[in-house]
Amino acid sequence: MTRRRKNAPRQQARTELAGEAQAHKTDGSPSPCAPTTQYQHFIPRFILRRFQVGPVKSKTERQKGFRRTGVDPEYVHYYDIATGSLDIRPIGKVYGVQNLYQDVRNTYNINELEEKLADLERHAASIIMDLHKALPQGTFTLKRRPLELLRKFLFIMHYRKVTCSNTYFQADHPENARGRQWIESFMKAKGIQSAVEFWLYVLRYYLDTSHSDIMRDAAELIEKYGEEGLQKMMTESHIPPDLENHDAYTYHTHADNYFFSIWEAAEGEEFILTHNTFGLWEGLGGGCPGLHRIFVVSPRIALVLRHVILRPEMKEYIKPGSLVSSLLHVNPVPPTPIYASGERGAHINHVDMQSAMSLARYRSSQEGADDSFVFKITKLSRPQTLEFNSVLLVNVTKTGSLTFLSKRSMLRTVRSF
């Protein structure tokens, strides 16, 4: 639902970038030898390693250490809110749940979705590594397809959270009242037995479908019902039980309503990581939540999706006092597009910017794939970095947890909170 709130006999190992201790295949073919019980992370290991206590080990070093001791050689600081305890825990045992993405309907390979997630993580990890290398230059350039993959990764990081699994498609959940008839009708048509099965069904759609194709599916809905008509369905009336590609429209709103920005922590400061850091919304615009969507990917970098109403050219249209946010004093610049055919090129001139389908067709074309986007990295001041961490802390739940790299930086964050 759209939420306004908050066959080879040998297995293929994951790459060093996104590798888990468990080997998986990522080419879509079955892994009949995969264990039936897995600890499956909702925050990938490649992100947790950025917060690792001690030096980061290579894949060979990690495997050698594990064979020698039987103990995971990677650790992070882990603060448990419920118990008030701070300790050092193995990366392999934090920010995950047993069998979270297991699809019992897939009897040949119940861990296939976990393997698909690993493949997505591998590609995202490579982009994020390049981003860290680009920090000294102050800018980062991405072509359209890698940018789309990163946007897809961020959306799925929000969707894959354990808190979504039981309630996102729970028919009798209060927030799903307008969509209850649609949920029940869809479950009956697809033979889905539970809210968790529904959640996994949609996760498979997101993983199996490219960003471009999801956006085209959404564009078909917009062409049929109109943007206003779809918004009215979600917020005022009800979702028709025969509505197709509803989940594509949810993805579309996430992609189209926010621009992508890169925030770097101040020198000597660090971002913290919490159990609900990925996709956390912040701020109100005209009473509606979600001016920002926050994704911390390392102590140095946070990827922030900022609502399009905060684009510089929209300032004159914003009523005083209509925006409430702790992050309004940060001013990221939207990316600068570099069109492969030129700003006035023939391919661009033929795009109807008011048509979702026209835009989707261009962006999915080879001409669109050759476009690039230049991002100016927004370097935060120390007060801004501490305020950013405060936003994360205020949203930590009583059963949540947090992780940090250095105790000294964490202490400054706590003192300023």
C-alpha cells in the first residue's frame, strides 16, 4: 500500500562487496543446496562493514578466520534500546531476522528472494564504493541506468524492512481501510494466503522488474486514471478491487516526488545507523509527512530523497510556515542532467514532459540510457550533522537498536540530542 507515514551443482559465492558468509547463486537459477534456515539481513553486510570495529578484512581473510575459529571475524558496536546495553556483536547476527525473505510457496528454492536481494546489493555496493572514492572531488556523476538501480535499491531497502512484512498488506489494518477490498480481491485471485505472502509476492515483482519497466507500468495507470484520480483513490475514496499494477504506482510516487541528494558528514563527525534508518521519513509539508526520506549508507554518507517542493525553483510558491522540518537549513542542489543528444537534441524535443508514458518511454530508451547526472555532494557542518543524527535518534523505537563507528563521535551526538 502507498503509505504516507512513517543449474550448476556448485554454489556461487557473493562478491566481496556484498558478500555474505553464506554462499548464494545470484543468476536466478535454483540453489537446491541452500539451507532451509538463514539469518537474513534487512541492512546489508556491505553497509554494516562501514561501521566495523577494527580494520575491514578482505573476503579471504574473513573466510580464513572463520575456518580457524568458527567465529564471525566482523563486529560492530550495537546498542539495544530495550535493555540499555552496549556491546560488540558479530555483523552476521545483527539487523536481520531468521528466514525473513523465505518464500514457502517456492518449494524448490525458498531462499530465492534472498539471492535476488544479494544480486541487487552487489550492484548497489559497487556504486556506493565509487561514491566514497568521489568525496574528495565534491561531485559524483552517474549515468541513468546506475542511478535507476540505486533508486530501486533505496526503495527496496525501505520496503524490505521487517516492520512492513506483517502489516503492509494486512487487510484489516486501520491504515489499509481504503484498500481492503483490493487486498482481499488480489489475494483471492493470486492464491495468496497471508499478508506476509502478499508482501513477498510484491517484493518479487520489484526485484524481477527493472526500474524502467516499473515506471512504464505506473505510467499506464496514470494514463488511464490520471494522477489526481489515483491520488484520490489512495487518500479519499477506495482502491478498485480490479486495479492492476498498484504497486508500480507506489514505486512511481517514491521515484517521481523526490530528488536524489548526497549528504556528507562534517569533518570529525559521523552519521549513526539505526534499525529504521532506511526510508525513514522526516518533515511535514502542508501537513503531509515526508519532506525527506533518509538512507544512511556509511558513517560518511547519507543518501537523502528530498521532496520536489523543496527544489530551489519552488521556493517562491511555498507559503510561510507551511513546512516543518529539522533539515530545512540544509540546501542540497538537485542533480544537473547531461543529455547525450544535447539539451535541445532531437530525442529530448520529442518528449512530452507532461506525459508520464512519454517520459517513461524516453527514459527506458537507449538514448535515455546514455544521459548522465552530476550530483554536488552536500557537505554538512558539525551542527547540521548532529541535528541529522538527532532526527534518527528521536525516531528510534523502544525495541530498536543503533550502531556507530567511533565512541567519541557518538558521545557528541548524545550530548547534543
